[in-house]
Amino acid sequence: MNILNIIKISYRSLGRNKLRSFLTMLGIIIGVAAVIAMLAIGQGASNAVKQQIAGLGTNMLIVFPFASTQGGVHFQAGTTSRLTQSDATAIQEQCPAVEYVTPIVRVVTQVIAGTQNWRTIVFGAYPNYEEIRNWPVQSGSYFTDSDERDAAKVCLLGQTVAENLFGAGTVPIGETIQIRNLPFKIIGVLAPKGQNANGDDQDDIVVAPFSTVQQKLAGTIYANAIFASAISSSAVSTASDEITQLLRDRHKLTSGAPNDFTVRTQTEIASTADATTKTMTLLLASIAGISLIVGGIGIMNIMLVSVTERTREIGIRMAVGARGSDVLTQFLIEALSLSFAGGIIGIVLGVLSSQFVSNIQKWPIVISPESIVLAFIFAAAIGIFFGWYPARKAANLNPIEALRYE
Amino acid sequence: MADPIISVKHLVKIYKMGDFEVHALRGISLEINPREFVAIMGASGSGKSTFMNIVGCLDIPTSGEYLLDGIDISKMDRDELARLRNKKLGFVFQSFNLLSRTTALENVELPLLYSNSRSAAQRREKAMEALNAVGLADRAGHYSNQLSGGQQQRVAIARSLVNDPVVILADEPTGNLDTRTSVEVMEIFQKLNERGITVVLVTHELDIARFAGKNVLFKDGKISRIAMVEDRKIASEELPKIPVLEDEMES
Ligand SMILES: Nc1ncnc2c1ncn2[C@@H]1O[C@H](COP(=O)(O)OP(=O)(O)O)[C@@H](O)[C@H]1O
Ligand SMILES: [Mg+2]
């Protein structure tokens, strides 16, 4: 049998009943549009959450110089610190799961610009503080390794500090501030980071090279903490183990002795957020999946009704020589064409509606080509799957009974 | 004489309905030769349609032998029967059985779409030729619901002859038509028969049966009588005698 003829027959038949064709398509249109929109919104939201988590520095580990206690550790109580810059160097060199390491020294003090002064925290860190905290500058640039080597008196201001010293909206790069009577040149302003999990304002900070703060402001040979980042979020616990082992060795702790330091990670936060995103994606995917299945059942429903309604037509076709396989092919092509056309219209509608939602609600959306391909393949598969049974039914009709059908 | 086009021997058809059996055909033996025009008659329920369906390869007999154009169809499967219906048979039904929302031309083309040998242009030409033969070439583009009953039946006849069948089978083709239109349809059958096409038709009207060359009477699933028609009527001569009704849709 000539397949082109069957295609012609199918299209004539679809064109003959445009309303029925459209109604059949409607299920798929809505299903595909829902899938596209759900995935666009879901992926958009999931991306936004991921970005926020990345902003926290999920890969980050913090080593405090105390044994952990029931009441938790206290960053400020640094007098007996035994963490040193060389601990940081050793971690950098000997822990393969660790990517960046910086010792941190911390001074709480007044900073003065002209007549304005502000009490804040001055952090001393290596330039890789940017990568570890995932905290870029909004303007200007970070200090460099040579600034670190030379203990240069340069600094970066957090948003809150910059606003309080120089007023909102000004870019004080190149200006000088006084910290404990030493002039520091401002070379950058950090991007806003907002509050941390404890509700502290993270932008209330000045960051300067570690050597500068340690030697010129704190006057200590120790570090208040060591910040590190693991090579990936999945390597955080490995990195934690490696650091713990290394520091135990370096601090010459016997095997029974408790740690004299604490390694904290943000894994808990990360895994909770990760689970939330996964749940959300799953939820959206199931809603989308259900709408596609409903669309498919719609197709099957109308195809089945159409087989019954067209029983006589099928009888006529068989009487003039259509074989069962011709009728099967015709009905399958009809179902497939409807789901293809429905798929394309659904994709257009889904893209438009998710863009609409995004514009109205200011939701981030991501329309990935994969989701379009996926929705289209689904539509086609549903066309075949749900078109098969009615087509089979039509093909197996007995010509005489079909002709006698009223 | 040439070999018969249709040759049935001891044809039996039993419909089983649960444990109840209907003996629709109880041993029919009949030969129909090329160029014959046979009218099958009989009371309602005598098995005429059952016989036509089997001869038309739409159904298979419970037992008995059937040779169509020398081919034994008893061993054929569904697909082969479909091919035979397409190539060798033309069917005309009482209720016209045209596709709705479809033009006359597309209806006539239908059998050609299920036999792959022709191009679209050739199909069109063939279909127009057939419509011409039934005098409806000017209605090619009309939809079936825009045609009168007589015109619809003529389209159905055009469809039945478009694939050059060896025999046209018509089961009560005039059953839904008024007298004049019935005679017009018989005129077409007679014309086709003169062109050499074998015609077998079922009717329970004596008047209609007299347009045929031979009458076969069915009774309770058996043939009770076979007779040549003596004073055969010629449709084209009868037509002028029938008054044209005012409200008839024919043009
Ligand atoms: N599909 C069927 N199932 C059961 N009985 C049938 C069927 N078709 C026909 N019959 C029975 O077979 C007998 C012959 O029917 P049919 O061939 O239609 O007669 P006719 O066309 O001469 O009126 C009738 O008694 C009818 O009820
Ligand atoms: Mg009958």
C-alpha cells in the first residue's frame, strides 16, 4: 500500500472535521504548554535557589581554634588560638580535596574617613577570600598576592561601611580611610551580600590583606580562623576529614585526645536546600507529567469516540478495499499528526505563557532546549501510545458489521 | 460459453447467536456468467444480503465453495479479500454509503487510493470518467450531503465501477429511491451491462427485477426458482412514461 495515499486520506479526514481535530489537539496543547511552563518556572526557581546557596559559599569550611563545646564555639575568644598561617599553608599543600585556603585575622575597630567614623570588623585574608566566600567586588578590584606579600595598606569596603562613611551611591575608590591611625587606600567595594543565617549584616566589613592586618593592626602571630573551600560541594566532607587529620598531626594530638580545633561546614544548609530544590522540581515534573497524561487520555478518548462515530466510514473504506493495516495506519497518522501539531502549538503557548508569568510576577524562568525537545518527544509518544488502541480497534472491525452500524 | 465469473456450490452460512443458530443460507449453488445481468429476489430474511456479502468478499461462508473469476476465495485471509474487493468487485448499497463531508469526486476516487498503481492525475481522470458514465461530471465538486438520493446512488455506482471491476454487486440499490429515480439508476446499470460489465442486484420489487436479464428467487436460504426475463424492460424507454414530480430535487 502506498503510504502517501494513506497520509492523504488521513489529512482529508482531519480536515473534514476541524472541530473534532482541534478538540483532540487541545489536550496535548495544554499538556505540552504546561510542561514547558512548569519546567521553565521550576528551572528558573531552582537556579535562583542554587545561586543563593552558592552565594553562601556552600563549599566553604571554617576552622576555629577551639574544641567544639555544647554551647557552640565563639569566634571572638581568640586568646589561646593555636591556628597559624603555616597551618593554612599546610592545608593548602596537603589536602587534595581543598581548593582555596586563607588564614583569617580579625580586628574590631573604628574606621575613619574625614569627619565620618564607623565601628566595624576588619578582616585580614588572602586575595582568594573572593573565591572562598564567592564574594566579588561591585566596583574596583581585590588586592593582589603582591599586596599580601608587601603588607600593603589597601582595603575593600563592604556596602554598609561604604554607605556609612561616604554616603549611599558614591564610589569611594581611591579615597583613604584611617584604621588605628594608619591610612588605608580603598581599592574596591564588595558586592552586597545581605544578612547571614544568624541575621548579622555581612556587609558591615572591611577586608584587607592578611599580612597587613596581622602585623599592623592585630599584632599577633596567630590566626583567628582558617577559611577553606572544597574542590566541589560533594568533596566538603572529605576536605573536612583531611583538614582534621592534618591539624591533629600538626598539633601533635595523641589518638585519644579531643580536637583542639573545630571544622565547620555548610553541608547541612546545602543539603537541605538541595533537597528542597529536588522536591520542588519533582513536584513540578509530576504536575507536568499528569497534564501530559491527561492530554494523552483526551486524545485516546476522542480517538475512541471517533472510531465509534466513524464505524460506518471504516466499513465503507473496507468495502472498497482498505485493509486492516491501511485503516490502522490512517488512524495512527491522524493521532500522530494531531499530537505533533498539538505539541508545536503547545510549545509556543508554553514559552509565551511562562514569559508572561515571568514578566508579571518577576519570576526567573529558564526555557531550556532540552525541555522543548522532551515535551515534543512526549507528545509524539503519547500520540502513538494513546492512538494505537483506537486505531487497532478500527482496523479489527468486521466490514459488514461496520457497514450495518447506525 | 466462457467460464463463469461467479461460481458457488453448496454455499451454507450459519450465524451463531449464543446457542441459537440462524441458517441464513442452506446450500446455494449458482453460476453467473460474464455480461449477465442477474436480479436476486426473495422475501425479507430469505438470505439475499448474506449471499451478496459472501459473493462480495465481505464475509466468508460457513461451508461451500466460491470461485470468483476462477479464484478460490475460501482460503484467503482478510488482506487478500480486501485486495479482491478493491480490484475485482464494485459494491452498491441501499443506503448509498458515501463518505460525508466529502466531494463526489473524492468519494469516487476512494477505491483508487487503496490501490497504489496510479498517480494523482490519473486517479482524477479515472474518477471523472466514472462520474461521466453516471452522468454526474458536473457535480464532481459537490459534497455528498448537497446531492439528492438518486445523485448519491449514482456517485456510489461511479465509485463501484472506477477500478474496472469484473462484477458490480448492488444490494437493493433502489430501496431508498422513488420510482422515477429507481428507473434512472436501472438505466445506468443497463448501460454499464451493455458495456460488458456483469451486474448482480438484489431487489424485492418485481418491476425493478424486470430490468434484469435473469431472475433468481431466494426462499429460506435456498434458491427456489431461476428464470430468464421474457418481456425485459428497457429503462430508457420506460423513463418518458413516468411523470416528473414537481418537488423532485433532480435537475
Ligand atoms: N450478522 C447476523 N447475525 C445473525 N443473524 C443474521 C445476521 N445477518 C443476517 N442474519 C439472519 O440471516 C437471515 C438472512 O438475512 P439476510 O441475508 O439479511 O436476508 P435478506 O437480505 O434476504 O432480507 C435472517 O434471518 C437474518 O436475521
Ligand atoms: Mg437484505
